[in-house]
Amino acid sequence: MKTYHIPSTDLTVSRIAYGCMKIGGSWGPEPLTQTVKDTAVKAIVTAYEQGITLFDHADIYTHGKSEEAFADVWAVIPRDKIVVQSKCGIRFAGDPYPGAPHRFDFSYEHIVASVEGSLRRLRTDYLDILLLHRPDALVEPEEVARAFDDLAAAGKVRYFGVSNHTAAQMALLRLHIAQLIVVNQVQLSLLHHYLISEGVVANIAGKPSALATATLDYCRAHGILVQAWGPVAGGQVLNPPADAAPHVKATAALVTQMAHEKGTTPEAIALAWLLRHPAGIQPIIGTTKPERIVASCQADEVTLTREEWYALFTAGRGEPLP
């Protein structure tokens, strides 16, 4: 698989990444079973054999069980052959006491404790990358800076980034932290296209930008790798539900048509649309089915023309370009 070099790091990663949210099984309180762990290892090894080298986690995924399940892969894949990334900052309702609300927490204590928990569950001494998961309205950048400094000095985190952050939020952090922000993981797909659409519909009355606020261009200008979560819109661009909007069905039909014409898979077309963008976007796939992992990785061999890219873009937007 072709690779990206993450600017300002020594990390070279696959153009497609694997997201580990689903590998821990259910989100309930039941413990991991051997069946769940075996399924997880099979999915991870399949991704690795397809050339994927970046594996994305979060401390909250299936309440930590996804990180635990992933750790069994060390019997098969050497730690230094892959890049392990995790996220922190989301806290569930009821944590740490009954009645506590669902919230975001970038306090020093929570960031450090979260990393310690992830390292323990992953059975590794360090994270290659730590991302702040969802913007905390009460963020104190100085606290984030102190947490990053201590984690870096202890060798527990090599590089840092964010997820779901705007350009202004990244700029604020950059004023205080000594480390560079090297990744921003955002929702992006044919059907959730706002980061891209913003640059097309700017200054046109009545056209929503979903407050993208130049985030994509900011990342490009500052050498921040853009990772796309939800790159197939929860499967809607592959197999839309019966009650899906007309433009969703039309987009899925076009994706299928292009796949047939190019002798590839619909998954590959949907991901190739992201890979074609000059920002160097890294889609994060999340299926646990080996056959769909293989189908997705075919995107690495697909190149869309400008005309094909814009045809998909227009279909996903559900309206003509200005």
C-alpha cells in the first residue's frame, strides 16, 4: 500500500488506516470473550496484511475493551511495525459518580490518567500518537500543555494531535503547547462533505457550511494530516436504507456503477474519492469483516479523474455546484 509521511514526525503510515472502535464487541458491561478477541485479531491481521500500518483507538471504545482486545495482536505483529494511536477526552454519563453528565474533559488529570489506562489495556509502553477527542468547552490550554509535556518527557506519547477540532481551536492550542499538532481526525465522506463543500459555497446565500471554518485548508497550510472517520457514511454510500433520501440512493448507485466500470469494489470508490483530494486525506475504515477490509484496501489502486471526482461530489451534495 502507498504511504503518507506525517509532517514533522518520523512516522510513515499507510494511506488507509484501521479504526478499532468495533473490535471490543458490545458496549455493555459483559467482559471480553475469546470469540470477540479472536475476531479482533483476525481483522487486525487482515488489515496489516493488506498494508495498513496505522491503528486508531480511543479510551472509550467499548469502554476500553477494544484496546484490551487489540493487545492480543502482539503475539502476531511486532510493536515496532505499526503506529498505534489513541484518543482521550470524552467522559460518559455516570463517570466517576452517579449523576455526572456526559461531557468532555481536557484537564491535566484526565489526559494523563487516560493515557495510563490506554497503555495498560494495550499492553504497550508508549502511544505513537495521542489525539484530544472532542473539543472541551472548558479547555485550559496551559493544562493541556503541561499534560503533553509530562507524557512526552516520560516517553509515553511520541506525537500529539486532535480530533473534531476547528482551525481556531487548533490555533489556540498551538499558542500554548510545545509539541506540534500532527493529526486532526474529522468526519468526512461523500455524504458528510462539509469540510470540502465550504470552499465551494463560501459567500453564497443560504448555503450551510456546517461551521467547517476553513479547517481543511488550515490543516493543509500547517502540515497536519487529515484523517477521515466515517468515510463510507456508516455504509450508506454502499447500501443505503430503504428510507434514505433520494440523493443518498443516487450517490450509492453512482458508486456502484463506477466500481463496475473500473473492475473494483464500491468501498474502493468511496475511499478513492477521499484519497484523490490533494490534502492527503487518510480514511479510517472500521469494519471487522475481513472481506470488507480487503475490499476497502483496493482503493489504494484506484485513481479517479477530475470528472469522476466531481460527479461523486455533486451526487453526495444532492445539488449542482454553484
